[in-house]
Amino acid sequence: MSVCLSLINTGLLLGCSDRQHLNVDSIQWRRSERLFQRDDNPNSISMDNSTGFDVWGPWFDGVELLKNTGCSPIDAETAKQKNIAIVGAGMAGLMAYLCLTQQGMSNVKIIEGGDRLGGRVHTVYLSGGPFDYSYQEMGPMRLPLTLTVGNETYNISDHQLVFQLAEEMNRINDDDEDYNIDFITWYESGGTSFPHGGGSRRVGDIPIQQTDSSLASGSPDVPIEQIFDRVNKALPCKDFCIEMANNVFKTHRNEFAFNSEYFNNNTTNETHFGYWGRGASSFWDKLCEDLYLNTTTWRTIDGGMSRLPLSFGPLVKNKITFNRPISKVQYSAENGVVTLGSPSPFDPYETVNSTHDYVFLAAPFSAVRNWDISGLSDVMKDAIANVPYTSACKIALEFKTRFWEHLDKPIYGSCWVAGPDYPGIGTICYPSYNINGTGRGAILGSYISNPDWTERWVAMDEKDHVRYVLKTMVGIHGDIVKEQYTGRYSRVYGALDPLEGASWADPTVGQHRLYLPEYFKTHNNMIFIGEHTSYTHAWIASALESGVRGSVQLFLELGLVDEAKATAEKWMGRWIDVVSSG
């Protein structure tokens, strides 16, 4: 087996070696010895190459290939009584809870630092509730559905996980209207330009790569259009994008081969794009961005995206502790348990503790890096400390009526990029729900993730920031904005939330390759899940996939092969491409 050795310093890739030959048999023997020393469960199965798992691609094929040589009935019953804690009630944590409990794990609890379900899935209701239709999405807004290439249409298959979960939750809740999830069309871009000039342009009117406002930072030596043209010619053809839409896991594995084939001895750097001034982004990140943001059709949830985590309410209501932020995670080698500590409300130097057999850490690294954690490998510590995150800032404004749908050139849903006359605004989004409805409505007046601007906005007083966004809306739509504004608004900035610390993970060159195998390892009874541990980042589907993977990981750790296979087949079955040996 040949590999490349990477030199990493505080999260930065300094260089890679030529290919080195390794004695795989020797390595596997030493690794098996270490596993035996760490875990006295003879049924435990690790998720790595030694057991047939491909951490770079369709890992679930490895589950399907496992033989059914798991626990005895008595051992399985004991294993399913293990005390499991899931830290974080975001989508990854909720998905893990569902997977574990549906396979009979009877002692699973969720510990949430805040007072609601959903984590970064966060709908803000400015007046009333979901079906008063005055809300905006301060987290994820939409779900990619299909990609059209030529005359053919393809499902964006990894996001089918979200639709499948919604069906499952509707079934569990017996279609209770209080928790039911219905999807409606999301209008990504409208059919007209803004009624006023100001340099603003519809998202769909400009090349998709330029919709990221952070691309404006820096001063390249050649026109940005030439750079994008050069890069896009070097990127894979449409067939590769179709493969990504069909099976992003298989394509993730193929992407490394693509790099070797297309970028060997190429003048373009084979590992990253750094020309837009936000650091070194991998080709994989660029490919994902192009696929998702060129999606043809989209969906969103009627009543707000928060209705997805809300649907878990009845399921977890007696199994969740709210308002318990974690600050300490300690592994005891003597007892083989993990202790979770929370700040004492009475003494700042003391913690309130609970002890568990296994712990799922579903919180983002941007929050976890402030915790005191023991029992981790150096690489895992490095990942927690150094994976960078992007922090978005959003401002929603409420109006008395949906006046934008009654202009001479009406606007129905859609997002637009504010032009150079409105710096620091980024994207403006009009609601895709309740089209032509009556009553109040809300506009996302600013959505920006460019760090040059988000760092400025965080230092500005909230009311001054809202005033600036309102002036922008007046510049675009005129005095009707002043007449219609109710005075209600919401401002959400990821970096200011102590439970999140950011909006989504954005690994730099080398980090994705270095850290991904670590997420498939159980670190002294600790399992890491969340969008930051998946193949893709920033999407709900990424969090859900990690929740499934983490659950399978625990089942195999406990020797529950049947349960691991059932979970993989239920949620990842559409991509499984092997014949079971069991």
C-alpha cells in the first residue's frame, strides 16, 4: 500500500511527501493490538480499511459486506442498555437519536445547551406562528431537488435524506398537523430585475460563481472573469456533475483520482483555490458549490425549516435536557466511561456532572474548541482547534403587507445579489411561501458571509445595522418601505451565538483529507457527528448523513452488526452498490 505523508502545523498544510510504501499487514496487526488494549469487547468492529470500509467514499458498502457474526442475544440485550448521551439537539444529534432508538437502544438521552430543537436550523417568526406567514430563515433556507443538464433531469440524491426523514417523521407523528412537514417550491431567482437601479442584479442573471460576495475581496492581477474561465475549463465536465448528483459519496472517492489525472503537471495548483482572498479552498468544495448552487429546482418547508426539528418534539420530550451547556468532557480509562460537565449555576469553579458509557458530540467544533476534553488523539485535537468556520449575518424585516408582489414588476420569492451601491448587504431574499397571500410578510434584507463585512457588522450596534439595511430597501423600493415597515426585525449572527460560534464548517486545503478518517474512529467512547464531519458541509443533508454514520459506528463498536446493517440499508440504501454477504 502506498500513501502520501502530510506535514500539518496548527491546521495548515505545509507540504506532502512523494508516495511511500507501507507494510499494511504490519500496520493492521499493530492497530488490532491497540484496539484490543482499548476495548475488551471481542465483537467490536472498527470502520476502516482493515474491515472493508472506505472512509473516502461509500462507507455504507462496508456495512453491507459484513458477515452476520455479531453478539449473542444476551450480549445484544446488554449492549442496547448502554447509557448513551448525545450532546447537541441539532439535526445530526436528532438523527442519531432516531437511528439508535429505532434499533432498540433503550437508554439514549439528548443534552442541549439551548432551549430549542434544531441548532443552526432556525426559523424566526416575527409575528404569530408558522402559518401566520411572517417568518424568515436565519439558518438553512432551502433544499436542492433536481439538476437539469440538457434534456435530462437528475435528483440531487444526497438531499433525498431530508425528504426521507420528513416522510418518516410524518409517519411517526401520524400526520399530526401540529408537527406535519409539507414541502413547497422555493423560488431561487425571479424573472425580473429590481424596479430601481442601484446596480442590484437578480441571482440568476449573473454567473453562479459570482453570487458569493466574498469573491470581491482582494485584487487579482488579472480580471476575475478570466480567472473563473481558466478554472472552469480545468474542472470536470458535465458528466462529473451528473455523477455527483447521483452519488456524491462515490464521486467523492473519484475526485481524488480526478485530481491526479487532470491536475498533474498543470499550471493550476492541484489542491486549492486561493485567489478570492478567503484562504485555500479545495477543488471538492468548489465542485460541491457549483453542483448545489446550479440546482434547477428547490424545495423549502411550509411554515419554516424549523418544523423539521420541531417534528422530533413528541419523540424526545422525555429524553432531552434543555439549557445545559457542556464545558468539560473527560474519559476515564479505569472505568471506561465518559463524564460530561456543565458549569454550576452556583459556583463558577465547579461543574455539574453526568457519566455515560458513550457520548455523541454533535456540537460544531467552533463551540467544542472552548471545552476541556481529554482522551482524544493529536489529530482529533488538531481538527477541533483548527477547522475554520464561516459566520453569516442575516437581518429579517417585517412589513404590513407583501407589497413586493404588487409592484409594477412584481417579485415572487427569489434571492437577489445587492449591487455595488449597497455594500455589505450581500443577498436579499423574498419569501417563497404564501405567494399572493394577505397579511404581513418578511424579507431577508441582508444575508452576507464575506468575512470582511461580517467582522465589521459584528462591531456595529444592532439598531444601526438594521437602519442601514432599511435604507437599502428604501433605495431599492422607495418610500413604500417606510410606510409598510412594522418595526419588527431579527438579526442573527452565527459568531455571536455561544452554542454555535459560527454558521458552517469551511475546511482549508489538506484538512478535509487529513481529518475525515478521524471522524470514523471512536475516540475513547466518544463519537463525533455534525455537518463538519461529513463529505459535504453547510447543508442539512450533511448533518443527517453524519448522524447515520455515527449510529452505525456505535452499533459496530458494540458488535451489533444486524442493527448496523438495518440502519445503513434504511437510510443509505439508495446508494448501496454491493451484494450482502450475510
